[in-house]
Amino acid sequence: MKETIIKVQGMVCSGCENRVQNALKNIDGIENVVADHVAGTVTITSNGEVSENVMKEKIEDIGFEVKED
């Protein structure tokens, strides 16, 4: 399993967390997603075959901004 942490801007409530989690869980190969609007992060556990770019694109597709380090 591979853990990926992505910084996300625009999540302001638990509803936002749920939107992100549900969108990412629909991607084949993603096992678990934990979004935290207070920290502004999404922690994704995957089988390692899912590209980080695919994850970021999905987050942006539903209206949130991915922050690069």
C-alpha cells in the first residue's frame, strides 16, 4: 500500500470532506481516503498503481484547488 498526502484549498466543512472522499474512492486502486478540512489535507491509501496526477485532477474536477509545496 502507498500513502499519498495532498494539500487542498477550499474545503471548509465536513460536507467538503465527504465530497472529496467520495470522488476519490470511486477511482480504481484507491483503498481509503481521509480528508481534513481543518488541516487542508487529503490522505489517500492506494495500491500504488494510481497516479498522483489522477488524484489531483479528480480533486480539481469537483471544484477544489490542489496546493503544490
